[in-house]
Amino acid sequence: MASVARNQAWYRVALLAIIVGIATVFLLWRLGDKYLWQDEANTGVLAVRLLRFGRPLAYDGVNLVSIDHFAAEDATSIDKRTKPASAAVDYYVARGDFKPDTTWKFHPWGQFIVAALGLKLLGQTTVAVRLPFALAGVATVFLVYWLVLRACRSSLTASIAGMLLTFNAYWILHSRQARYYALSSFLFVLTLIAFARWQRGDRWGAPAFVMAAWCWFQADYGTVWPVFGILFAVALIEARHPLWQTLLVGTALAGSLGPFVYYYELWGRRSVQAQGWGERFWANFFNLNEYVAPALVVLAATALVAQRWKVLAESERRLVAIACATLIALAFWVPFAAPQSFLRYSIIAAPAGAIVGSWLVVRVSGARARLAWVAAAILVVTPWLSAPLHAFVTPPPWIPPGWTYRGELSILASEVFRKPPDPNRLVIDWLKKNAAPSDEILINYEDLPLIYYLPNPIRGGIAAFRVEDDAKTPPRFLILRRTVGWVHWPVFIREMRRYAWEPVPLEAPDVRWGNNPDPMGQSLDPSQPPKIYIARRVGRAQSSQ
């Protein structure tokens, strides 16, 4: 009996090591091959400025960082703020993107601090700014295993949960980003672990929960609110502690967050919506169903946990109920709070999807390991349980049709193990060789990667920053992504027509974004035309001479 127990223990350890090892390969392999794209470069640039100035400044006296939300732009005032830098800075201060001293407040600083740590240790490189987030992803896989094992007392359920998370293609792709996604998932799971400690009455459980929740807020102050509501509702309903103690914990958490809610001015924060609520709801619902947890799985798990409520262990039913409630709550919270229905806003809940999926397949299979693993493989490889929703929600055009296997698995393999064309690397490496540090570069989109990698003054972007500020120095280079529709095109066209340009022989694919991990980011084939327009100024246009 003792040898059997030892063999089982070694088997569990080996299986966990394999799962975490696969996750490590997925998250770290070729991590620096593709350059940062616009959103990642936002993190990188603000982290660089955090190290330099002690706070993340949106404007460093040369280049500007804005929130890149075109729906929030005031087209009627654009012609008044395309010349002096002060006009654009004043506009974004008044709009509330950052403080009067240009300190960034649109995101919490947690992701900038984490990125700055990587930069401090490894220098200003691509890997340095991504590595801390990828490592958070690796840690999340381990923590999901640990959380499920403690709550369900089943290594089978814990292993399948880790496997489901590891093979969630879009969670992996987002976790390879220099952005808060993996950090938020990590702190979400850590908060659930600390909450379980508090509810069990473990020593220092309540302070651990407050600290974990506080850290999660500092990484992602948008997603925390519905989950906080669910956790305190569970604490009050279960009433494992006196009411005064639960209220005291809630007061301590609120008190610790209050100064930051005030600093970030969250009471007046409302994103300008680029779509109607119904459109955002169904698109977000599609993302949750397709890439986080199939709606059928969530509904089945909710029904099963309700049916077996009295016979399930308290820790098990609590975890599954919280995971199901989190997924249901995010279906309504994301379209309410977010400006658009990007997958990035819900992918951080992938650990909850893995927990629900693993628990359901193990329960339905009667804990028969082979059957449970087959069911889990079906969840990973096929869209069979997600597809029924397509009868009610039309898939977006960038989703490849088919019932045989999940198309995103091939995207994951391509992004991790192959070397698809990277427009940002091609453009930036060419500029490193051909532009002097003082040359001003005009670009209509993906301006932030240039700011991160180059010393040059960068004009343009969604903010149209200094596009027409030619009183002292006109732009030396022009870069246009012609597939981008969400910029102030008339401004760029005016500036382009003032000068004569000589196109440069660089074949960089115009794919709108560089390393965008969202499904719609894969909608243009980088191996096909069109190409980014890149030109060198050779004089003034004849009509201007």
C-alpha cells in the first residue's frame, strides 16, 4: 500500500511538472522575437518613464502617450492641437487621461511597476518588458492546480484545470504580452486562494485576502469590482465568521483602496463607448463562450453544483460557485464598463473557465480518469460545446468556420514556434540603420513602439500629436498604415501633401497592428499585401514652393 501511495504521489508530481513545463515553453519560447505592438509599448514606455522620473509620465517633453481610443477623440477640435505640443497635452489633461503634470492615471500603476522591474534587471529590451508577465502566467498555472487541489481534494480535477488553462490558446497569447492580462489572472487566482484561507479560518487569512485583493486592484482596477462583490456576498451568505468581522474586512479593503480610487479619479471615469450596449454584450458573450468557457459548460456546472450543494464539500462547492458566478458576472460587467468588447477584457477569467471545465468533466465522468481526460481533450481541441451558441450569436468574420478543431491552436503554434512577419521589427530596425537620432518621424499608427525602441521625436498616432508642427523642423520620415481607419486622416494627408516624398524599398506588411493577441488581430494575413507606406522627405511639394 505504501509503495502504491508513493507511486501515485510521484505520478501527480510528474504530471504537474509536465503541465507547468508545457506552459513554460508556450509562454517563454521566442518571447522576444516580435517587437512590442501599440498596447504593449504603452506599458514599456510608461515603465521606462517610471524608472526615469519616479512616476509614469504621459509626456516627457518630447513624445506623448495617449489612451488610443479614437471614439473618445473630438474631431471638431483636432485642427487646433496638431502643432504645438502644449495644445495636445492640455486637451488630454482636460479630458482626464492624465494628471496636470501628465502623470498617467488611465491604468493603475501595477503593470508599469512590474515591467519596470524587468527593465531594471535586463535593460530596455523586448524580453525584459515581457518576461515578468510571462512568468506570472507560468505561476498562474501552478496556482490554479494548487487552488483546485486544496478545494476539491482531487489531483485529477487539479491536473485537468492546469491543462485546460495551459492549452487555452488566447490566454497564452495574451499572457505573452507586456500588459496586465497575465498579472491580473495571477492576482485573481491569488485572491481566491487568500479568500479560501480567510473562510477556513486559517491564521492571517483575512489580512492575506485584503493584501491579495489590494494587489489585484493595482494591476486591473476594472475587473475586480464584480469579483469583490461575489466574494463578499459568499462570505455574508455562508456566515462562517461573525457579521462584524466580515464587515471589518470589507472596511479594511475599502479603506486601503480609497486613496487610489481618489487618485485615479475612478468616480468620474466612464469610457466613451464605441458600440451600442447590445452589440458589446453579444460580442463579449461570444468571446466568453468561445475562448474562456463554453456557456453550456457554465450552465451545466451551475446546475450540477446547485443540485449537489448539500453533498459537496464546502470548499469545493464554494470554489465552483464563485468561478461560475464570476463568468456570469463578467458577461454583463464587461459591456457595461469597457468601451469595446475586446477579448482582453474577459480573458483574464480563463482560470475560472479552467476550474469550471475541469470540475464538470470529472464529476460527469464519475472521476474515471481516462474518460475525464478524453472529455477535457474535447474541450481543448474542438469547438463542439461552444458552437451551439452560434445559432444565436453570429460569429465575427475573423473566426474561421469549421467544426473539426479549434483554429486558434494553429495560431498559437505559429506565434510561438514559427516566425511570422513582424511589421514593427522590420520598420524599426530599418529606422535604426537609416535615421539619425534627431530625425523627426511621422506615423499615423503604432507610434508607441517607435517611442520605445528609438530615440527620435515621434509625431502622429491617434492623438495626431505635432503632425503639423513644422515651424522649426519638418518630419524626415513618413510611415502610414493605410489599413487603419481610426485616425485623423485629413491631418496626415495635409502634412503629407506639404512635402515631396521618396518611398523606401522596405517590404513591411500592413496588418494594422503588430503583435496584437486578440482574435481580430489575426484577421489580416501578414504574408500578403498591402505593404506599409514608408518614405523619406526629399523637399517641399511643388505647389508649396
